[in-house]
Amino acid sequence: MSNHSVISTDKAPQAIGTYSQAIKAGSTVYLSGQIPLVPDTMELVEGDMEAQIEQVFSNLTAVCEAAGGNLQDIVKLNIFLTDLGHFALVNEVMARHFKQPYPARAAIGVAALPKGAQVEMDGIMDIA
């Protein structure tokens, strides 16, 4: 991985496995999945589903900034939900954090996520 660099920040949850928060390869940054962990406590954020979604965007923002960009630099966003019934809420919260052009996106229903989270997101940034 000589042409790659590890992106790391204490403003987002530390990796809880064998991965990096993000990897930069050229002008592309591959963001690892973020669940709604509060970085200081490494516990799930308290509150409802909206609080979980907001925490995920906060965590993604911190990693994007550590890589020299921001959320708007995300060109592909993957959203994993344990209940696709929250899809409209994800759209509502996402509209607060992104402006057009919106990233390409996928929303995927999954049976379970780490630590009992209800939402996880990962993405790809271009910071050319």
C-alpha cells in the first residue's frame, strides 16, 4: 500500500476491528462504515433513529475532514438499515447535510449491524 495513506481522527469512533477509518489512494478516499457511536464513549448515541442518523453523519464528517474534504466530496454513499421503514427519515436528515449534486447512493436492508446499531453508512470521496 505504498501509494495509499491511512486517514485517522479521534473526532470519529476508533476502528473496532481490522480496518482503518479511511484510506486515501490518489484523490480518492474510501470511507469505512460508520455506525452511530459517540467517539468519546464508543457507545451508541442515546435517542431515537434520527439521533442515530445524525451521529453517523457527524462521524462521517469528522473522517471526511481528516482526509482534507467534507461530506459534499462524497461521490458514492452506501446506507445500511435494519428497517427500511426509516428510508424517508434518512432522506430528510441527509437533506440537511448535503446540497446538490447529491452523491450516488444505495440503501440496503440488513438483518443486523455491529453493536445493535440501526444504521451504518460508508462512502467514497473524491478530493481532487
